[in-house]
Amino acid sequence: MNAGQVCLAIKRLYVHQDIYEEVCDRLAALAIDAVVDDGLKQAAQIGPLQNRMQFEKVKGFLADAHAAGNVIAGGKAIDRPGYFIEPTIVRDVTDGDRIVDIEQFGPILPIIKFSDPEDALARANASPLGLGGSVWSKDVHRATDLAGRMDVGMAWVNKHLDFGPGIPFGGAKQSGIGMELGDAGLAEFTQLSVLNIAL
């Protein structure tokens, strides 16, 4: 429903070369089948962008996507009232492409191929942003190791966007300072006062 307009939405996806084709095909099929409509309608799965300025920005990213890679689903604005964009899947892009390096805040997902998980981790950590990320794998122990080394405020293994009010939430790098939720988040609303006495 959010059309990629949440801070913790997956902005890019690194996929191992052994499953790259399958993942691209499956995500493209999901994007093509997604129901794009008014968010107040029961059947809607993807709603509109929030405002015209963001709509124009995302259309610019769509142009970049067509130039930088292979758009395998979506790729254009929908001709109807409102700021609707087709869910877009872009493959065969890499770090250095604008569609990969800049957060879109729209329904666009670039899929980047990798062969070495350590290289994928380094590439993900090279981003100046670090709010959240997830690692997906059949090998939960390996995924947990990689997720623990992500330079992000919150990392998940085999899930994404799962947190509750008791779990602290905050970013790393340019994704902000401080925490929300949990004891650490409550501490943000307190003022530490130091009393220093000479006896």
C-alpha cells in the first residue's frame, strides 16, 4: 500500500547469481499482478505517491531505470488522476547507477547481482545511509552473521519490517541519530542532569 514511501522500505536488492534469474522473474510477476489503485479501495495493493513533487522525482528515476538497466516490470506512470506509478522491477543494474545509489521513495526495486556474500555486504555497507536492512537465506547462521555486520540501525534475517513498541529503532550513518521505541527511545524524551558535589 505504501508504494515504497516508508523509510524502511527495501530500496535495493542484492541477489546471488545462482538464483538471480528466478528471483527477477518472480518479482516481476508479482509486480505485474499487483493491484494499483486508490488506497481506500479494498482490493488495492499499491497506492499512489503522496504528492506531485515526489511523483515527478520518481518519474525521473523511471527514466534512469530505463537508461541504466533492463526494466522487466512496470516502468511508467499510470495515466489516470492521481500520482500512480506502476510497481517497477529493474535488473542488470549495479552500484554507481543512480537508481541504485539514491533512495527512490517510490515503487521501484533495482535488483543487483552478486557472487560473493562478503562483497554484497561491503557494497550494501558502502551506502551513506543505514536505517535498516535484511538478509534472506536458507542458511540462517550465515545470514545472521552477515546481518550482524550490516552498518544499519536495525537488521532482520528472513523477514523485513518486523518490530514492536518494545524494540528500539534508530538509524546509522546519515539515517539519523537517536532512538525511538523501547527503553532507549524513552530515554530520548528524558533529560540527564549531573549533580557534581565537592565534600
